[in-house]
Amino acid sequence: MFTIEDLRDKVIAGVSITPSEALWISGLQDVDIIGLFAAGSSIRQRFRGGIIELCAIVNAKSGACSEDCSYCAQSSKVSTGVAVYPLREEGKIIEKALEAKNAGVRRFCIVTSGRKVGNDELTKIGGMVSEVRRTGLLPCATLGLLNKEELSYLRKCGLVRYHHNLETSESFFPEICSTHTYHDKLKTIEAALSVGLSVCAGGIFGIGETWQDRVDMAFALRALDVDSVPINFLIPVKGTPLGGQTVLPPFEALKIVSLYRFILPGKQIRVCGGRVQALDEFNCMVFMAGADAVLTGNYLTTTGRTFEDDLRLIRQSGLKIAGP
């Protein structure tokens, strides 16, 4: 039988843990979880150092989405009262980008609702990407199920990273969405990688998945070799199919962060949506658990932490903020 220290030392030595070892980690309870957090922090320090990267997003097109993802407030198939508006003007996007840059953010992501953006929208977003790049920020985008040609166009405009989540394991995915498939998502991620874009891909937790699903998704992301892994925690929204779910307990949420650090030691583990709601006063432990990046500011349809609060948290944790 192994210990958490044995697995920590194995990972630090450059040896990947196995799915069965990952499942063993997922079963840790009580005082052993504190040891897991400490191990996650050691692995983060070994592979990522003491630098924390901040990213921010803008909801550039909201609501009226044709897809039926059960966790999402922007689906046209549910009534949530979320704001609905078409693609915003470039000036508004750049205003938000500059606000983020002035707060110390390194990456800025343009996000749109819907299965994918149309051709006219893609052209406009290409211009936005170029302008974001000129500010000195690293531009990212979340625009749905794009193909290789569309992603190549965005890269030529200056896009650095494409964000497209797997959301959960392949086996559980049909339980949360029926209007597109897990394979559709894989095709988009593989297309982004094939044109030379960095990829940010992760998922959402607390949607009814098991620890096996969590492990399976982590190993799928390891096989894809994505650069950044966003971890989102469900914020139940009234009117959605998952509106009655309970927010994950803080230590379960933090255990997911540590587990992913063990499985993906050299990747950015980026804690994003639901950080405030799931972690509450334990938010200060997110870096101890192994994260090296966070989404700061507001989310798409819900509130997050302020830039100032996150900058203070990073400094109080004895860590540094990634520069331009």
C-alpha cells in the first residue's frame, strides 16, 4: 500500500500516477485531506513555481443558446431571466480588456453563447482579438464548436489560446447535454491544437458526476496534452435542470484541485467559475491545494471576486503574479 507522500514523490520525480492511484487519492478523508493539499502545493511549486496567473473574461454575446447543457443559464430551452443580447461592439470589449489589464490580468477571453459563432461574428471577433493583442494582453476565445479553418483564421488575427471544455467524462456527458456530443468537443479541441493554438480545456464539477468521472476526464485531458485546465464548480441557477443541486462543500472542491495537480503536474490548474460560491472562506486555500491560476472578476452570468481581492490574496499567500 502506498501513501500520499509516496505518490507525491513519484510525481515530483517525473513519473505519472495511474488511474487506480488517482481513485485512491479521491477517497482520502478527514485529516488525510490536509496532507493531500500540502502535497498538491509541493507539486505546484516543483512544476509551476510560485507564480500565479490571472485571467478575465467578457460575456460578448449572451443567452438565446440553442444547446441544452443542463447546468447553463444561457440556454434558450430554459427560463432563467439571464440577459440576452447580440455580439457587443468592439469598443466595449476593449474597454473591459483594458480594465482587466490595469488590474494585473495576463489573459483576456472573449466568450459568446451559442453552438458556434456565425461567419460575420467571427470576422468581427477576429478584429477584437487583434485589438486585445495590441493592449499587451494574451487574447483567448470561447466561441463554440469551431472548425480548423475558423480557428486558423483566429490564430492569424493574433489569438493565443482557445478555450473549449470537455465538461465531464465521456460516459457521463450524455446526461448533461443532448444537442452536441463529447466527440464534437474532442474534434474542436484537436482542431485548435492542429493549427498551433494553445488550448484551455477542463470541466464543471458538482453536476452529479462521480469521482470516477472526475478521474476519467483528467486522464482524457492528459492524453490531449492541453496547456491549461479550468476547474469550474456548479453554481445552481433556478430554472435550469440542475437548479436544485447543492453547491460542492469547500474541502471536496479543493480535493478536486489537488487531484488534478497530481494527474496533470506540469499544466496550469486554473480555478474559475463557482470559486466564490464553493470555497467561501476557504478560498485562501486554493493555491495550497495546487492551483496556479485563477479567473478573476465576474463570470458570465454570476459574480466572482474583485481584482483587488485576488491580488491581495496572492500576495498574502507569499506568491507572485504572472506579468505581461
